[in-house]
Amino acid sequence: MGWAIALHGGAGDIPFSLPEERRAPREATLRHCLDLGVAALRANRPPLDVVELVVRELENSPCYNAGKGSVLTTAGTVEMEACIMDGNTNNCGAVSGLSTVVNAISLARLVMEKTPHIYLAFDGAEAFAREQGVEIMDPSHFITPENIERLKNAKEANRVQIDYTQPIKANSTNDQGDSQIGTVGCVAVDNHGNLASATSTGGLVNKMVGRIGDTPIIGSGTYANPFCAVSATGKGESIIRATVARDVAALMEYKGLSLKEAAAYVVEKVPKGNVGLVAVSANGEVTMPFNTTGMFRACATEEGYSEIAIWPVDSNGISEDSQK
Amino acid sequence: MVGGWAIAVHGGAGVDPALPVERQEEARRVLVRCLTAGAAALRAGALALDVVEMVVRELETDPVFNSGRGSALTRKGTVEMEASIMDGRGRRCGAVSGISTVKNPVSLARLVMERSPHSYLAFDGAEDFARKQGVEMVDNSYFITEENLGMLKLAKAANSIMFDYRVPLTGADTCRASAGLVADVGGEMQMMNGLPISIYAPETVGCVVVDSAGRCAAATSTGGLMNKMNGRIGDSPLIGSGTYACDACAVSCTGEGEAIIRSTLARDVAALMEYKGLGLQEAVDYAVKERLDEGKAGLIAVGRNGEVAMGFNTVGMFRGCATEEGLMEVAIW
């Protein structure tokens, strides 16, 4: 037993040839967020606070697909969504369709704590944000040149682009451009076994206006209960169908699988190239499986293990989800 | 009995024990009509997915239940509907939320599943999609009934003060200063979703079917919670919460949306079967008993073997089922 934390910046077809100038800032952000999360856990902050603060940090970073840096809808706009869940109480909050709220994850938490509801979306969510006085910015604040470029490429290729780490080439041998990347998330457990999960995203490049993905759907992209906390990333439509986050916990509870076994089982059952997740258990275990080329991720445990990675770790005895 | 088609429908869990008899009869008639139509289609070899859509369309169109016409109202007095549909074969799914002008949200959900690259569309984007698909659209006022306008007033009042709704209101809307609690025979206030049961509009309609080929499908549709915040999304459009279908079963839930979401109720029934090896009714009972905590909800389910199961921890659930063996029953309590 001990605390543990894991976070991700999206799973997808991340090319091994990712240039240094695109890789370095992403890794630096993962490191920075991991440090923040670890410091908070060491200071005995509740996991619910920890996952929120880490995801806020990831949202504020322009290099990940959440908050600033969110990918664009087909109309060139940003529609952000997020979800947070408390493993002890199963309390949760979710938001969708945000265009001016700087930290969607914090608004999701306010929905959980300040309304009788769990999920608010679009105009209603924006109105609630104003009532609550959260930080808002003009929609243009969230839009980055990179994402304008991605949208342009996706429209030219006439596809809903999900892999944002590389432009879609006309004759790309990648799959149909449907391998998803994007979404940030964090899961944490303290040394009393309290669990929490948080996920946030801008969604899919060139998505239809009004499209909701897996992130704000409890049990799909985000879940936490007394057994584990899970945050998923990948192709939203596949994650919803497979109720990924809930299934990890259900396998532990109903079938007695360990965290690692349950997570691996779930990831394996989703079509290849479509999913990754981070999860921690009440016992302080961590796992970060994915069936995509890579997943931006980081984790640390009280026992001293820590890892920051993008692709599967080399097989020199250390698997990407080992705990020691 | 193994095999054979089966169908179950619901018109919402959480029924006022003092509901007038004519209202109960009216509800029963609608349920019987829907079951009969569904059973006839199944006898003729229709697919599960088509039957659940057809039956839920019926329920949406009839103003008796809280979906489509007759939907509960938002705090602004408007209607925002949501629905989802899932095909157990392949677990394809479609969902919509924030629908205000589409006559049959469940059909729009199906179109999202079949004609868009996504699984879930909401609000303006969903309405745009609907227009492009040429589905039947009406003014928002079409969905609003006099009765629900009245209920909204009561709900607003109840959110601040409890009162006895059976006493006729004098004036536009009043809360009597000497308001007492509405009590049932047991002397306890029946509450659902923060409202006394007397003014709580049962949420949601749903249908689950297993067809003669053993394919399962589920669909759920609702106007949501009376006096809800605009933009509030409940369990009905959320796959795994209000609706779920896989090879083994199909489930549709109703009741306190937030409790259903928290417990991912529909997925849990299937997970209990798949991962814990429970039978359909066992899984339904376990889910209702163990997963809801303080929450009030109900659900209907069918299994690939032609079984039907229902469970609820509320006072009543409008429901009915029919099987190939000839069973047909409708119940409220």
C-alpha cells in the first residue's frame, strides 16, 4: 500500500520519428505534471484534488489536446469536455461543449459539488460557468496554429483526423486517420486507498459540431470506485462501446482479476490502435497499457518507481506497466 | 426455456401511489398497445434493433409518458430530450441530447449510429444533423403539455418548500404557509430526485428486445428531470448507464439519473452476467439491490435465450413484457 499516480496525454499512432522539437515539450510537460502530482500526494492532498490539479496543468499546456491546444471541430471551433470521479463515493461530474472555460475539469468538479446533477453541456454548461465565476477566455484563446493546420489537413484528406502528431498525407499508409490521439487524464490513490480519476479533451479533429466522445461518459473514458481509478484515451466511439473504464473495475470486482490483468484484458479486447489507459488500484498499484503505437504517459508510486514514456518501453526486463 | 423472442417495455420507475385510477388505466393501455405492436413485428421476424426503435417511437409520440411529447420541462419551461439506442450485435450505439425540435429522438439516435462517424451528438450540432438528415421536426411547443406546465410550477415550489399538492392551488402559484409533508401510508415522505413522489414525473421510456435470432437491442428516451437545469444530461443517452446491449443481453434503465450514472447500472447487469456468471434475473436483482445505494431506479432486461427480467427499488414502475411463449403482462406496482 502507498500512494500512486499516473497521467496521460493521449494514446495514438505517435510516429517513432516524432521530431525532437515536438517531443521535448511534451515530455517536459509530463515530467512537470508528474512532479506536481507527486508533491501533492506527499503533502497528503486528497486524490480528488490531485487529479484535478494535474489535469488543469495539462489543460493549460498548449501541446496537449485539452483546454488550450484543443483540436478543432469541423467549424473551426473548440468544444471541450471533461469528467471527474471520486472513488469513495462514486460522485462524479462531467461537462461537454465548452468553448470559453479555461479549465473544463474544474467546471466538471463544480457540477459534481454545486449542482444536483452530474453532467451539464453546451449553453447550459457555459451559463453555469458564468454563474460560478470560473475563469473564462475568448474562444480564440484555445485555438493554436498547429490545430488550425491539423484541421486544414483533415478537411483536405476529408477525414475525421484523430492522430494529431503528424499531418495526414494524401497516401498515408496509416489507417484511415481514425487512430485517435488526444485527451489528457490523471488517476491517483493515496495511502488510505482513496481513489480518483479525471479526464479532459478537445475531442477529435474535424469532429461534427456537437459530437460527444468517451471522456465525459462515466464508465467509458473515466471511472473510479473503491477498487480502482481509470482514465482512458483513444478512439472515443470504441471506448464507449467497450465501456473501458468501468470494465477494468468490474473485472477486478466481479472476476477477481488484478489491476494489471483487468486493464490488459480490456485493452486487448478493443480493436488494435484504438485505446490506451492509465489506472491505479486501492493498493497503490499502477498500470498503463495501450494498443496503439504509443501513449504519452507518466507514473510514480510511493515505493519509488517512476516512469515517463511515449512508446512501449524496451524489453530489457522492464515492461511499461511494471511496478518495480 | 431456451430461445424465442422476447420484449419488455417501461414507462418510468417511481410512481405516485396516489395516481388516479384513470391515469393508471391510460398508462396500461399505452403499454399494451406498444407490446402488441412489438410482438407482432417479432412474430413476423423483425430485427431487435428495428423493434426497439419502433416501440420507443410509439412511446415518444404518446404524451402519457415522459419522452417526446409529454416530456418533463427544464427550469426555463422548455423541452430538452435525449435518447440512446444500442445494437447488441457488434455493440454499435447512437445517442443524442439536448433535442428540442426533433419529433422522435430515438430515431435521431439511430441515425447518429448509422449515418455519422460518431456515437453521440448533442444540442445545436444534433439539431443541425437532424435537419440535414431530413427527419421530422416540429416547434418546441409541440412537446409541452398543459399538465407538465402545471407540474413545473409545483416542482419549482417544492424545491423551496414542501406542500400538499392535492389541495387545489389558489392564484397563479402559491405555497401555503402551513404546508405539510405529503406522506404515504407508512407515514414517510416518498421522494425521488429531490421531489415529492406526487409531483415527480417518472423519467424515461425504454424497450429491450431479443429477436428470434437471439440478437439483443435496447433503446431509451426521455425528457429528463422536471425543472432540470438547462443543459443537464441524465442517464438515458449514456451508454452503460441508461442503455446497454451486448451479445448476452439488453438493458434499459429508469429512475434517478444521477444514481444510475454513478452505478453504470445497465452495463453492470451485463458485466455481472459476463464476469460473475450470474443469470439474467440474478444480475438484475443484484444490480438493483447492491449497486444503487440510496438511489431509486428500475430496469428491464432481456437475455439472448429469450428470458425477460425486471427489477426496481421504487414504488412502482410502468412496465410490460411479452414472450414468444405467449406471455403478455403489464404492471405498475
